[in-house]
Amino acid sequence: METVLFYTLREGVDRARVMEIYPQHKAFYEEFQAGGGGLLALGPFGAPDPAGGSMGIFTSRDEAERFIAGDPFIASGLADPRIVDWNSVRFD
């Protein structure tokens, strides 16, 4: 089982603020993944418009929660997270 983390931008969030914080968010997720943090994939919906939200796929709920705890988008109050356990079916 994997875990999916959905991010929804909070109502009224200024897109300029999102782009201001994005470099911190990118540095955070790169470091998290490089450290073996259980991050399998992530990305926005409807890129490049951040209003579509985004999602990440993690190896476990614990890893998704640990990610949320340190992510600058959450710490800055820009996005609301939602965690869902996912019973994926693989075709590889």
C-alpha cells in the first residue's frame, strides 16, 4: 500500500506568494527524496497554474506525514494537505 498526499491551495492565496515559496519547497522535496524519505513521485495538476493543486505518492503514511511536517508550503499556510492510503495495482 502506498499513500497519496493531495495539496489544495487555500482560498485567496496569491499565486505570487506560491512562486516566492516554491524554491524552498523544491529544495525541501529534493532533500527529502535524496535522504531516502519514501517519496516516489510528486507534481502539480494543470501546470504551470498552481491553482489546480498537486499530489505526492509516498511509500507510507508516516513518510507523507513527515513530509507535511517540514514542507514550506504547509508551514507558510499556503496549502491544505489531505492524506489518502492507496491500494495501487501495478502493471510493470
